[in-house]
Amino acid sequence: MPDDIENGLTSSVPDKPEETEKEVSGTAFQTSKEKLKEITEGIEKGIKDLFASDQYVQYLKTMARFHRYSLNNIILIYMQRPDATMVAGFGKWKDQFGRHVNRGEKGIKIIAPVLYNKRVEREKRDPHTQMVVVDDNGNPVMEEITIRVPRFKVTSVFDVSQTDGKPLPTLVHDLYGNVENYDIFLEAIRRSSPIPMDIVPMDEKEHGDGYYSLKENRIYIREGMSQIQTVSACIHERAHSMLHTREALEAAKLENPEAKPKTKAQIEVEAESISYVCCQYYGIETKENSFGYIASWSKNQDLPELKTSLETISKTASAIITSIDRSLKEIAHEREAEQQKQEQAKEPISAAPEKQEVPFLSDSVSITPAGLLTPDCGVEITREDMEAYGYYESAMMPLTREKAYALFDQDAAIFALYQNGSADMLVDRDEITNSSCAYFGVEYDDWKMTPDYKDLLARHILETSQLEHSFLTKMQEPAIMIYQLTPDETLRDHLFMPMDQLQEKGLSVERQNYEPLYAMTVPTTETNPDKLLEGTFYMFNMNRPDDFKGHSMSVSDIIALKLNGEVSFHYVDNIGFKPLDHFLEAENPLKNAEMTMEDDANLIDGIINNGPKQEMKEPPSILAQLEKPLPREPKAPDRAVPKKEKGMEL
């Protein structure tokens, strides 16, 4: 470890751990300029040391473990604690993971961004046209606004090996290096690639392990290699297809005109490094002897070029890992659904579905789950649109330029999204105007702080309340309503949890943890509750209605059943359904709803207001509007793929 890191940038945990966070942040803030200057010099020296020695492979292993971190922080973690596997601040270990930092441990210094408010004067713009507003004399109207300006400070984090407390969950991705999961992993790589990928016989001397064809815009991998060699080659060529096309190289040149053209050696270093990082992330050990020419290539490169290559490797590897992770989850859900389908086929009831009346869509009302509330951009921006564009990071919510303006004015941190998978935070409104990016983005946590989101959430809560009220008081029976858990991190122990395991943990099923998402009248003469529940599960798990926006029905969901003048609630368990006698109230909620609205001398018969009526007009409810079909938003036009000229193989 360099002396400047060891002597100037480490701090240890004092005898009173509860004071650590305040003390460390206070020290970093008081000496921010000196600390940042010192740490920046350490980073620059660290970069040169990486390429001048055999430390490069060890650095790539650190990058694999912290692929979402910035290049500077990856280097800092590697320089101070190269064996680190998971880092967090003192408070985060304590509050989110139930662990404490051991006394005497030295913190790992990293750079953390901080946004602060600043009042500035600017020209006022029309919110719809974005044109400058002028007064009667033709002069621009000025306004004072608050902008968020980024700055950086040095702070401390600690590795998990420096803490003690509650055990951490096992990382899923560690399993995918095993041979028995090879087919799944290879399928995930293929799905995550926006261009076709074929494994075919080829001449090893002519094409090596594979190549990316610029002319065909297609990846070819040599057939007959070992599983590890095949996976490594797939990711290597995927990196070429993202970074080293003629269009990508020209775009990089426009972005940085002063940069030197990439040499063949640099192109191969980047692709091989990205492949190595991704394989390390999934626990797949590949050969390390392919980096033997690193020192000879790097000795003629200036620091900016070396740093640019490392940034390219970091961002591209992170984008590929994110897309593969998403594909792995999709495959897991598909296989789980197929397994449930096969298990249901073995059961007597499901073996002969023609003997039961399976509910179908009729007089339904659907609500978008709170976790899927997204900025209204005027057009639909799908995940496929973003992948075709070249951006794969699912944590960023895509925005149009117009929506980026609106959320920027609401103090949200806005990012420009680039086709190479990277993103830069924009600190000035003019940067949105001047950016050549087709898409912008906002992080989910920042989006949730905006007035737009709060307005959308308030409407969502009102809609769910009205949906529940309509189901209880207006929908004709038989009817069903689907509840699913709200998207809250504190409820992760409830999600997909069988009832017996839930009770073993001392947890219970509470109405406040759920949101109603779908209600419908069931057009059937079936009056057997068990068959109605089974039919509902079959439809919402295996053949979901097009307008249902929740996840496939699974354990921990709740079905409300309105039948024979009563409403009952049923917990979807791993086997069958568990009745919930007190989900809403101790008494029948339909009876209670009727008692509060009945104008027929308290005649309780399951029909609201069935006696002599007083003439009165009710204002139209939002529910009435919900029950009307909403016009579909236009989809963003497909982008034309540029014609490929006669090219080379990479």
C-alpha cells in the first residue's frame, strides 16, 4: 500500500464506536480540499503502478466485486484493502445490516458525492415550449431558482471482514460458475446481447475463439471449446460489439477529440479485461496469462489514456453484468412458473381443468403497483428501447429531454445516458439542452423525492382505496380482488414466505402492508369457494390478464372473495390457501360497509341502498374514471439501424 494512503487517509474505530460516523465525516469536511488533493494524487500514482507491475489482475478482481463503484473508488479500495468483498459506511452496517464495526479497525477512504442547494438567477423559460420568456420591451424575464450543485468529500467505509453481527445473505451470482448451471448462464448471455450470437464450427487459427462481424453485426463463437472458454469468449466478443465498432469509435472521438486513436493492443486489453471482470463476478476462474503484454502496451501511454481505458472497462463490465443478471432472473422466473405448472398438472383438480370454470376477464379494474410508478414522459420508453440504444443499467429510470427539464426544475439529479452504457450527472439546465444524448435518466430514490412522484403516489393511494371500496360495496358477486405486498424493503422477509415460516419468524399478515391491485366480477355460476380460489390462482399465475400489472400470483399474495353475501380473505400459501379472518375487520367488511351506507332501515341483504331512495346527486368518482379504458400512450418510434460498411472482425 502506498505511504500516502497508509499514513494520511486511514482512520481507525475509536473506543466509542457510536461516535465514529460523526467524527470521521467532520474531519473529512474540515479538510476537504487537502484530503481530496491527497487522495487524487494517490489515485494517479496507483494507476501507473497497476500497469507497471503484476497488480493488474488483482485490480480487475476488485473491480468485479465493486463494479457499480466509480473508477476512482475502485482504485482506492484496491490500494487500501485489495481483499475487500463488500463495503459500507459505519451507519449503514449498523442500521441496514445489523452489524457493528470492530474496535480498532481502519476505515477505507473513498470519495463520496454531496449535493447542496445554491440560489442563482437565470432567464425564465416557458414550461411547455422551453422558450425564454420576455417582457413588454423584449428583454428576458429573470427569475431566482435553487439548483443542486455537486461537490465531493472524503469519507470512510469498512469491509464486511471488519464487522460482526447478523449473517449476510449468500450472493446468488456465486452459484452460476458451476457446471450444472452452464446452460442457464449461456442462455442469459445470449438473451442479454442486443445482437445475435451463434456458436458454430470455425478455424481456430483464422478466428481464434470467436469474432464479432462488423459487416453482419453478429457474434460468432467457436464450437467445441470448454464451458469456461466459451463463456469468456462470448463476453469478450460482446465487449467488442459494444465498444469497437466503427460507430462507437467515432462517437468516442467526438466526445473526446484530443484522445489518441485506439491501437489494436488497447482494443484487445479492454475486451479481455471486461471478460475477466465479468467472469470473476460470477465466480468463474479464467486464465490470467492473457495480460502478459499489459506492461509493454501501457508504457507508451499517458495517464489520461490509461485512466480512460480503465473507465471504459469499468462501465462496460458493469453494463454487461447488469444485463446478464436481469436475464438470469427472467430465466429463473420462467423455470419456476414451468415447474409450478408441472406440479399443478399432477394434482387432481388441475389435471382436468375442463371440469372447473376458470374465471376470465370481465368488468375489471386494474391499478399499477406503487413500485412501478414511473415518470410520465408522454411516450412509452421500454427496456427494449434502452437496450437498442445501448444503455443497460436498470437502476436508472429513462427520461425524455422534456421530462428531464421538468424533474431538474424539481431539484432531481438528472443524468445524461450514453450509448456505451455510461452516465454523467448534469449540474446545469443548459447541459440538458446542449447534450447530444437521446435519453436522460433519474435514479429511483431521487425520483421518489420529487413533487411529481408524490402527486402520483397520492393519486395511487386514493385509487387503491376507491378500488377496495368499490369491490366491497358495488361489485356484483361472485367477485375477486388481488392484494400484493407494497414495495417496501422492510417487508422483504414477508415476500414469497409460506404462512408457517412467517409465523416462525414472529411476523403476521397485516392490511397496512398490502395494496389492492385488481378487482373483477367473475362470470361464472360456480359457488364453490375452493374452486373459485384455484381458478383465480391458475389465471393470475399461468395466464395473466393483459391489464393486470402486478407480478404473477405467488405465495404471500392475498385473494379477496365476494360470495354468498360475504367477503373472505385468503393467503396464497405454498400448498392451498389460508383463511384470514381479521384481514380488514373482525366483522364481515361487506356487512360493515352496508351498515354505513344503507338507507333501508338497516335491512342487511348484501345490496346497498335497496329501500326507498331520497333524490340526491353524487359527484362523479375517480373510480368511475378508473373503470373506463385509458388511451394508450404512443410508443417512441423505432430507430433505424445504420447501414454497415464492409468491415473487419474483432
